[in-house]
Amino acid sequence: MLHDPEHIEAPATDEAIVISADDKDILRRLGGEIAEISALPIQKENAGLWKKTNSLKSERPVVWINEIPWNEMNVDDELTLRCEGDFARHLEGDMRRTIYQWNHMRGDMVVNDYLACPKAIHSTDFGIVEDVDALRQDDSSAIKSRHFNVQISEPEDIEKIKMPVVTHNEAATANRFASMSEVFEGIVPVRVVGQSHIWFTPWDYLVRWWGVQEAMMDLVMRPEMVHAAVDRMVDAWMAELDQFAEMNLLELDNNNTRVGSGGYGYVDDLPGDDFDPQYVRPKNMWGCSNAQIFSEVSPEMHWEFGIEHDMRWLDRWGLTYYGCCEPLHRKMELMRRIPNLRKISVSPWCDFEEIFSEIGNDYAISAKPSPAVFTDDGWSAENARSGIREVLDAAGGKGHVELIMKDVSTVNYNPQRVWEWADIAMREVAG
């Protein structure tokens, strides 16, 4: 993750990476499984379905599951880590999750025919880390309830938001690549990758520093202060993006990279006719934005304090995705003001029929059935099917739809529910 509101990542060190013989054996076996899966013809078929959906030429709705409670998903030790070294365990964890999802809840998942070696890129972030009182229901889960302690309360506090400084530790990248290449030689290729799709969401950060109630009150009570803070956040993200571009650290995302809060980025339009493979620019990529906290804010205020500021960022990209959990069914007039918008989030809080009617065939639709179906009170195969049908029936066989199951905080330690949901969804989209 490029930014994490809970902490600022330490930069990578360039010390040598040592992987033991036992760890190599484990990784090579998993790499072999990845190679076999990625070579299946269905990978190209699935990629083609995503490309058609995002290019507004869809054949059928596509299906993907993400934001999975992995702490609850282990069955028969399929996710149990066996490597000893930290770097090896990181690689092992990623591969085991990929194999597990392919085997149990693949939907229209696409598996790469290479392993990604991320460049050792570091950002100094925005200068503020959230200060929270947190409550966990499950110590094995990252999900927790938060009370945000206010850090921005006066105009001068806006200066606490700092401009990020980006660095790339080339020696650390070289060490990662050399280590992975040695382990997976003859099994699966390794590819160095840079900074791909960027999750841009100023308001997700501001409310953590400002306080939710306080920020919403200040939209009315101190609008000039709010404008100044949002501008500062956009400035910070723009400063960081400029550095990524200048340092040639950007990576294409018109592939099986997740875009916005939805699915994959495969699309005909990107990277564009004037693309230079040696120099990826923002206009060759997807951008995104959202303002989840504006669920109950009027369209006028959503534009004034959100999208109007975001336009400086959104204008930089070839195509854009807008939205996350905030319902947008009464804000489509705002969406149509974004000139390069291609995909719109349709969350469980939307009126599906209203927004599908408003969107028509003009945009791709990132539709999210409610994850509450996985709770003990909500789970049954019929409830799962009903939630999926609610989306598909609203579409009426029209539109360009991706069916995304996300925000799955818990399955009450019954992972088979997600497996069954995936099977049901695939049967329903097949007609």
C-alpha cells in the first residue's frame, strides 16, 4: 500500500536477501503451481471479458472477490506459512493466497504468467498518522472500530499536512530481483514493477485527522478552512505524482491491477496511441477518486468540497473511476462533469434500479452486492442468489457490469460461504 493512515512505512534497506534452501524448495513448488495456473487458456479468456466490459463492449457481467478476511479463510493448512525468512514468507503468503483464490473462489480472476518484484519505492507520506482509540472484536483481524482523536482543529493545523518526498532505493530493488530470479529460475519469470494504480482519496484521510462530526459541521461552519485543507491534500498527492513521473517509476494498470474500489483495469483505450514503453505517464493509466464520507451530503456540497477539488488530479489520467461506498444514484449529474470518467462505483447503499437507469450504457458499472450476506444471520444460498439477482435484474441484461464482492469483514470463520457465493455468481452471470 502506497499510504497507510495508521503508520508511515520505513524505507527499504539494501542489505542482501538470504533465502534458505528449505525456503527455496517451498517457494519453487508454489511458483510451479502459479506457472501451471497462469498458462491455462482461460486466463486470456477472462482478461478479454474484463477488457470488453471496461471498453463498453461487454459480453456478460464479470465477477471478482476482493478485500477478503484472510485470517478466517485457512482450510486444511492451505494458507499456513512454512517458510522461515521474512522475505520468503512475504512471497509465500502472496502465492498461497493467489492459489487459494483460484482453487476456491476464482470468479473471473486473472493470474499473471510472471511474479512481480516491486521496486523499493518509498514516500515520506503526508506527515500525520491517525491518532485513534480502537476496539477489536477479533485479535486475528485487521478490522477494528475507531474513534479518531482530532489533530486538525484550527486553520494553522493544515500546515501539518506535508508534501511527500519520493525515493527509489535501486540497490534494494536489485537485491529483491536477484533473489527472486535465483529462486524461480526455470519455473516462472520475475518482472520488476513500479508504482501502479494510486488510491486517491483525500477525504478518507481528512476525516481521520479532523474527526467525522467535526469535519461535516465545518462544511457549513468553516467552509474556507475546509477548502484550504482539501486543496492542501490534493497538492500533496500531485507533488508525489509529479515525482513518480519525473523519476520514471510509474507502471501500467491496464491489466489485472485493481482499479479504484472495483475490478481489473483491462481496457482498449489504454495506454493510448502515443505510449512510450520506456516512460509511463499518468495519461497512460487509470485515475480514481471518491468521498465516502459524503454519503449524506447534498450533490452541491459533494461537488464543491469534493469533486471540484479532485478535478486537478482526475485531469491527469487517461481514464478515471469514481466512487466507493458513497451512494451516487442522485449524483449522476456530477459524474457526467468528469470528462475522462469510464467507470462508476455502485455500492450496496445505492438504489440499483435508479442508478442503472441513469448510467445506461454510458459508463462501466462497478456493482457491489452487500457483504452482510456472509454473517450468521444473513447466510443462505438463496440470500446470496437474491443479492446477486438484485443487481443483475436492475441491469436488465443491459449495461457494462462488473460484479464485485468486497468489504468482506468476516465470514464467521465459514470460508465455504465465499466459495459458494462465487459459484452462485458465476451461474447467475452466465444466464
